[in-house]
Amino acid sequence: MYENIIGQDEVCKTLAGEIIRGSLPPALLFSGPVASGKLTTALETARLLSCREKGAWNCACPDCAMHRRLGHPDLLLFGARSLPEEISVAKEFIFRNPCQASAYFFLRSLAKLSARFNPALWTSEESRLGKAAALVESMNEAADRIDPATIGSKLDSETVKAVESAYTDALALGPLVPEAPVFMLRNMRIWAQLAPMGKRRTVIIENADKMQDSARNAMLKILEEPPDTVRFILLTSRRASMLATVLSRARLYSFSPRDEKTSALVLQRVLKTDERAESLTAFYESRLPFSPGQARVLAEKLIGKILFDAGWEKEGLGEYGQSLIDLAADSSQDMDGILIDVSQQTKGFGARDKALAGSFIRFLRALTVVFTSLLQESMGNKILLTMIDRCSTLIRDAAIQYSSYNRNPEFLSRLLVASFKEHSVDLKNPGFHPEFSDSRGAIEGAQRP
Ligand SMILES: [Zn+2]
């Protein structure tokens, strides 16, 4: 059991023992750093619970076959998670080394994404799917055209087309994965209670710490009286952010960090590459077109320029804020120049290359990350706090405008920057802008046709 999990022998031994003895608790909490194998272990646990035989790694029973494609009807997987990194790595893998293993890896990475849009989770909330609905359908249709059993050492042109098409859809769909909203928890509860006789169902929630209060409370209610045919596996890399009452109802399984050597082993065994990386996360992120690192560089330039132009003094901004202002002072690039850079690197946020369709949300995330870091170092600068508070609201609005109302991302980004500028000037020089208009209204106004 758990032969495929690398570097987590202790936790796997515990789980295997509990499965054999039938003493697995109703709720499990897998806690450990990002990319330490929590999800793979959770998925393997789900397979072992459904298997009709003895759970061998290569078991040929129909349940195991369905689990291998992550398409088992007794499995529900959701929660916040960025998947485009893994899908980019998987695409590279299948092209570099076409074989059954790489085909399964690619299909599994797509399935992790499409699981988030499982109709069972969206019952009576389908209208919230927005532009995701068509993308899921198109991605799944392309995935169905990839058959691991027939993959030879060279991909045929039909398979190449299917891989490219599924990949493009996945990159656009990735940023639309929601955190676990309360309606999903409610739908999940109904699903869990309907477990067919003699079947064992598994619910896996990734980043279970990232839930709104209403969703956490719904989760708690479910854990208070878990149906005995269902196992709940919660995954977190930030255990301290979990609700204490949830923690007290789940048995803890600690995953240890993977060092460079173990990471290299994973790359070698799973992805058949000798490439070395500082960590698995770094390896995955480097494969993404418009990576989070790239997005962050641009976000830092932009925010530095805004602070610099508005005349913010370096004092009171902390070391990080000072470095951003220095960066802007040394650069001859003006705001328009930076926005042109953003547009070129993201191909107009995917308008000129569909593979970059997820770049707008990644760009918004990078802006949030930069603001958060600024705040952490600003030692309670109240004006900065107010500005960042307003800007964060604008970023959230822009994300909704984009995902739910299909607004043009280039237009939204220009509007955002103009509003940031306005807030930054206004707060720095009170009274400077007598005609100050609320920019939040401008973005909300964009919603109206
Ligand atoms: Zn089996």
C-alpha cells in the first residue's frame, strides 16, 4: 500500500495499518508543507477504500481503474488550489516522454481541475459557473480523446491536438477554481448522505484552511455527525489557520517537508527527469507561461511607480516599500511603459494566445501579494493601510468583473491602475483632489453595459 508515495513512510505506514484494521477515523487532517504529497496520499487512500480486491498498486478491479483516472463516482475533490502549474509540467512530460505513465499523469492533472466543477458540487448553483461551464466541457471532451492504452513512443497527430486543446482550456479554467464556498459544503453534505449501500465514499478538501466562516461552520456541522460510510480528508499547509473545533474532530497526520534530495527523487521517478530544482514548487512554477514570479516582478514595478509618482516618502514604508520606490526612481519606464510590458508578457492577458488566459488572475494575485508584503513591513502606517485596504477591494471587484461578467481584462487593468493612482495621490496629499471620486464606483460601473 502507498508504494507510490515518496518520502512519507511514517504517515503511510500509519494509514495502511488503520485501513487493514478498519480503524480509519471519519475525519482525517493531512497537514504539511506545499508539495509534500498530501493530495496523492489522499487520493490513494480513496482508492484503497473503494478497492474490491486487496488494494495492490496495479489492481485491475473496476473501482481502481476509475480511481486511477480520478473518475470514481464515490470521490469528491475540491478546495482552493492552483492547478495550471502541474498541468504545464504534465504537458511537457507527455511530449518529452510519450508513454502510459505520462498520459495518466496528464489526465490525472486535468481531472484534479475538472473535479472542482463536478455537477454534484454545483447543484442549483449552476449560474455561478459563468465562463467555466464551457471550458470544463471542452477540456473534458479533449481529455476523452487521449487513451493511455494506445499511446506509443511517438504521439499521433490526433493525440497531440487533444493534449494542446485540453491544455489551453485548463490554463483558462485554472484561475476560476473557487475556494470551498458554503454552497459546495451543503451540496457535499447531501452527496455524502446519499452513499449507496455497501459503498465507501471519500471527500477530499484541499487547502481546507482557506474557507469563509460560513463554509467552516457548515464543515463543522458535517464533522459533528459524519455519515459512517464517508471519510473526510482535509488538507492544509497552514494548520494554525484551521478552526480549533474542526481540528478537534479530525485525526492529525503530519507530512514532513521534502528536502532537495527527495524532491529530485520525485522528479526522477514520477516525471522521469534528472533536472534539479530547489523545490518541487519551484520546478512546477517555472513551467507556467507568465509564472507567479514574472507576475510579481511587474506588480512590484507598478506599485513602486505609483508610490513614487505620488511622492510617498520612503520612511514609514519599511524596507520592502523603500526598495520598490528605489526601483521606480532608477527606472526610466513610465506607467504606460509598464502596462505595455504587462500586455506583451501576457499577450494581452490571453487575447493573442489562449494559453495565457489565466494570466489576468495571476496578475491580480501578484498585486495582492505585493500589497500584503508592503503592509507586513510598514509598521502600522495608517495611511498605507487605508490605501491598501481600498486597493484590495478594487482587486477583488476586478476579479469578479472578469470571471463572472466577462469584462475585458486590459480595460480592467487600466482602470485598476488609474484608481490605485488616485487613492495613492489622494491619501498622500489630503485636499489635493477636491473632486475626488470613489474609484470603486468606477469599477462597479463597468459592470453596466
Ligand atoms: Zn482494486
